[in-house]
Amino acid sequence: MSIENGIQVVLIDDDPHLRQALCQTLDLAGLKVLPLGEASGLTARLSRDWPGVVVSDIRMPGMDGLELLAELHGQDPDLPVLLITGHGDVPLAVQAMRAGAYDFLEKPFASDALLDSVRRALALRRLVLDNRSLRLALSDRQQLSTRLVGHSPQMLRLREQIGALAATKADVLILGETGAGKEVVARALHDLSSRRSGPFVAINAGALAESVVESELFGHEPGAFTGAQKRRIGKFEFANGGTLFLDEIESMSLDVQVKLLRLLQERVVERLGGNQLIPLDIRIIAATKEDLRQSADQGRFRADLYYRLNVAPLRIPPLRERGEDALMLFQHFADEAASRHGLPLHELQPGQRALLLRHSWPGNVRELQNAAERFALGLELALDATPDNPAASVLTSTPGGLSEQVEQFEKSLIAAELTRPHGSMRSLAEALGVPRKTLHDKLRKHGLNFANQSADDE
């Protein structure tokens, strides 16, 4: 059992009369105290972020004060521990201070001396925890920048939201297209939370057969169904104390959605074929590529589950909305791949950069990462033509000379302008800043077509 919230002082003394007197002194000073008659088992009840101090007698049966000090500091060297004794043993006091005791009080001591020492220790503890929190926040921001690469306003906002939500206990609904990085965001939420030491269990609901999804998620008892010969612990129970990431939640059947809603509301799970309700300390992060509100309106998703999940939504912007983040990500993944394969690094050339920026990346980050891997390997790759990039062309990590690069860049610029509305060749030529005759020649050279010629172009 952990120390309850609000406890500021743990007071340990085997003398019940002295323990009661000291507890009264601290209570009257407005401090919340937990009195204990022995030290055994205390370390397991204290977390590293507990904001209190320990006051302990030294000479006690079982674990004495010095042994307790060593055990507590083995878990958290910054935890203030005040030791008291009635023996006036100066060598013992020196030993305690060398071992890291915050203070040493000899019985009998004035109440003011105890209160002064405890208050100073609490102030020091607050300072230590504040510094830890600041260092952790800085580390978290650096970790997020490494995982979620990009300087676009959308990505800056997403990182801010992840940082804010990670510190809470709230369940999260991640919204994002295929390949946008939903599991990366889910792992970041887990790793930056107080649950980081617990399990992170990822499951794709869309990849589970309907016949096994309930057993996989909730577990089962022997004999629950044909073939169930032994107990199985489900994913929810396995993730106890940590985080469960449930991807493609829109693919879950309505029957399973009912059970998930109950789990979210009551934080208990019942194995198939069992009668025992198992309490869960778990955070659920769900993800979907669909509009669940629309699915609920169409009867394909439970409206009550949607509203229960939609408390803390996180939208991952598609790559096409992130501007030059595509270039940064492409070079990041290409450099990673080159390093992994022991190959030289390659820089993107101007024409290649233009093609990447014009591409709409329907497969999002996953598509871009695959393209970057091929680029790093020196393989030619063709970006699929899309409405935003009809002239998608070959990218290679070993482009030709300056003349070839300039021509590739020129082609991409003309192709990009062709996607904009132009009623005549004259309008297109003016937009590109070239004579119509020159434009005709360049369209022919690059194999591009302009279909909206009007009479003024004849």
C-alpha cells in the first residue's frame, strides 16, 4: 500500500507515548503526519516523487534508523531523513550525517527544534522535486522533437498537446490518416507519463479475427468456449499499471464496443467464462483513421463510446499540411537509413526538393520513410502521380550534373503551375514569366501538356 496523498511527514518511533506526542506537535503545526511503530516496509510505500520527509528514531527493534536511511537513499538519495535518538551518542550522530541524514536530533529536544528542521527539510524537498520536474520537462521536449520531427505550426502544436496530456490520467483518442504516425504519438504519451515504467501494449483491432477479438482483449477462463483449455490473460489485464494502445478502433464490433465502454467507465475487466471482476489501473489510448462521429450517426459505432473516448482528442496533421516538414523528415529518414546501411549521406537537390514539396503523400510519413530508404540506397524511385503532383518524377540519390538538375527543377515548376487554373497559354506563360514560344518549346521538351488553349494562343 502506498503512502496516501497529502502526507508530509512519516514519523517512526517504537515508543507509542513519544510517537503520539511528536505526532501532536506536528499536527498542531498544520502538517499531515503518518505515525508508524516500525520501519520495515516503508521504502516500498514511497515513490521517488513523494513530496515529504521521514523522521525516524535510530534505536528500534527490527530495522533501525541507520538501516532505514541506507534503504531509503538507495531508492532516492535526495529524500530528507531526520534521525532522533535518546542516547546522545556523538559518534552515532557523525555516522548518521556521513550516511546522508538531513539532521540529527538528540532527545529530549524542544518542539520548535523539530518543527524548524522538518520545515527546512520540506522546503528542500520541494526545491529538489521542482528541479527534477524542470529537467524532466526539458528531456521530454527534446525526446518529442526527436520522435516527432518538424517545425511546422501544426507539429509544434501537436508536441505541446502531447506534453500537456502525457502528465494526466486521461484516456486519449488519436485521429489521423493511414501512415500519419498514430502509434508513435501513443508511445510518446506513454513514455512521457508517470506510467513509463509500466507496460505499453499495442493491438490493432482491425487485424484481429472476429472470433478471437474478445479473448485477445479480455482474456478467458478454461472451458469458456471450445478449445479454451487453459486460462488466458487478455491484453487489457496484461497492460495493468501501464498503457494499452488500441488502433483502428472503428473496426471493433458493436458487441465488443459495449464491453469496452464498461471497462472505460468502471476500470474492471471480466474474463470470458469467468465471474471475477479484476480491477485495472490502465490508460487507454485509442486511434482511428475514420470520423467516428459520422460512423456513430450511421449506426456503425456506438455514440456513447464515441463521447466517452472523445474527451481528449489528438489530431495528427497529414503530411501534405505540414509544408517543408516533408523535406526535413525525408532527409532525417534518408540519413538514418544511410547510417544503418553504412552508406554515404546524400543531400537533396533543388529539383528533388521541389518534387517532394509538390507531392501530396497519401501514405503520409510511412510513404515518405519508404521513399527516403530507397533514396539512401541509391535506388531510383518514382513518386506516384497525384492531383497535386501530376508530373511526379524519379528521385535518385545520385543525380546528374548541374544541367540535369536545373532541367528537373524547371520541369517541376512548370508541372506545379499546370495544376493551377489558367484559361489560356498566355496566362500560363505570364505566370511563369516566359514568352509563349519558349513555353511551347519547354512543354514539348518535358513531355507536358496544356489542354485549355483558347483563341488568343493560335
